[in-house]
Amino acid sequence: MSPLAYVVPRPLPIGWRVPQREGIAWMKAALERSGVSGPEASRALRLYDLLARQSNVDTRATALEDYTHQEWDRMSLFAAPASGDGQAGPSRPWQHPTLEERMQVFAETALSIARDTFADETEAPDLLVQVSCTGYDSPTAAQRVALEKGWTTSRLLHIGHMGCYAALPALATAADAVRSRAALAAGASEAEADPRAAVLLLEMCTLHHRVEATDIEIVVQQCLFADGAARLDVTASRPSGRSLALLDHHEALVPDTLDEMTWGLADGAFAMTLSRRVPDHIRAGVEGVVSEFLARHGLTVDDIDLAAIHPGGPRVIEATAEALGFSDEQTRHSRAVLADRGNMSSTTLPHIWARLAEDDAVRDGDLVLSLAFGPGLTIAANLLRVEG
């Protein structure tokens, strides 16, 4: 199979890394401090204790320093209200940051990361894509950096609100762009005939934390989702060093599941609904989607060497692996990223791709099936080949 393009994934640093037990202790303390009481609050506190003991996540990153300590008088987003001494302070209760305040943190963090990742580059990419479903700022960080560096003729694209699977269509779009530009530049100079795209993925799930939430599903989500950033460099020609060749991309909607996963605006923050039935829908639908996808290339699941499954949670990995017959060895990179980073929405698959590309036990020529899931309910997949 001839590649559509080549990709080099690179995780980017973001904020602070917080051990899971400490992060859950913060959430529990914040809920207690909020003054919420009653049976539902007691149940939520017990669930926090259980998740701290039995979590599949060891550490998570956050863009906000607030989550790293319990000194409430020096919080920023979760700042205490003015004490009446005449000093300026937030006009809203400490546990209810506004959407504007949350998005200010997103914008500042996104711009800092974008500046750092492109700091040493002088050559403009042909296409610059920013991806996020957890933050909104326009002009985007990618646009601001492009202007700062004088990249005034690069194509710019923002992909938003697609959820955890957004890295897959973002990569496919970038591949289409560099491939078509390379075809148009056939016979031109070597530089013109080697177009490239840069995809910057930025997710800050922890900015949408709801301190007073006692709903079981929300408590579980807040102990699972994390912040992350990654970059994908996409080229029409094979780069030096190890890369992943994109062979194909596929998406499908699962019928009768529109309300099983949603991501929308609520008062003060973005809000997710995530049905407990999602793993069951995946288990029921993913085999048919994958079989149809691989059959286009005369392949079956037995031909796949490794699976990069977006860790929507441990049950999502388990349901997908069971439905397709993947072993723990084949899904080890997905489980490792879940333990090390949690669910970072669209930035998670790039972290998995980078981990398997750096793994000496992964052989050149190995086929990788990527799978991620999002609102719709959407099943997105791509087929990659390890190139050394």
C-alpha cells in the first residue's frame, strides 16, 4: 500500500503533572469546601475514595496550578471571594468560575505552548492546523504564532468540538493537503515538491471541572480526563528517522446513539454526558466497521500487529479489544498512556502513536490500527505502518 502521507507525532509538555491520589484528594476537599451535603454528596465522597484506591490512572496533567495544592487563599481560577476588607476580588462564588475565566486560562496556555513548539522554526508550514474541543479563542494560538513569525501565507485551519477522535480527521485532512500540493508541484524544485503540515492539538479538560458535582458519571469523568498537548508533523515524502505512514482513514456513525455521548456548553463551563452504555455500543459496532475498513485493502484484523485504542476509560479499551480479538500485548501502549496521562481527549492518540514509534520492540513494517470514539456516536479509524 502506498502511503497517503507520513506523520511524526510528538507529545508536548503542558502545565503540572499531578499524582492521581493527590488530584482526587483535591476534588474531594473542594466538594467538601463547597458546602454541598446530603446523601448524594456522601456517595460522591465515597466514590472519590474508591477511585483513589482503584484507579487505572497513575498521574494526570493540568494546565492550572490550582489543582496542585489546597491553599485556598492563593487559588487563581478557584479564588475565594472578597472578604469585605475593601480589596478587589471575584464577584462570583469561588466554586463557580465563569466560562470567560476558564477560556482565559486556555488562551494563555495555548499561546505559550504554540510559541514554544514553533520557537526554533523559520520555515512556514504549508498548512497549520489547531485542534481542540475543550477551549475556544479566536484568533487561535496558531494564528497568533503564524503572525508573530511572519507566516502570512500558510493555510490555517481550526478543528473543534469533535471530541476524543479529532486527531484522526485532523491527520487525514493534513495528509490530503500535503498530498494534493505535492501532486500539483510535480516537476518543481525539491523544496516546493515536499510540502508539509503541522497539526497542533491542545486539550484542557480540567478547566471544566465542576466542584459541586455529585453525579456518579461526572465524578468518574473528572477523575479520568486530563490535559494534554501534542504536535503532528505531516509530510508527503518520508522523513528521516522513524515515522508512521498513513495508509487510510475511515469513519462511521453508530445508529441510534446520538444521545449516548455529548459535549456542549453549560452555565460556566463545557459539559459532557457520557452514557455507561458507550462500551457496549462499541463492543457491538466496532467489529463491523473495522472489517469493512480493512477489507478495502484485502486485510483482516489478524493482519494487524498493534492497536492504538483511544482510552476513553479502561472499559473502552477492554470492549474494543474483546470485540476485535486484540491481546494485552497488542494494546499495551494504550493502557500505558491511560495510566501515565489519563484521557486527554484528542491529544491522547498522538501520545500513543509516539510511544509505539519510540518502542524498540515495535518492528519496522508493523501495521497499526488506530481507533477513537466521539459524539455521534462516531467510530473513527486509521491504518498506519511503522517506518524506520
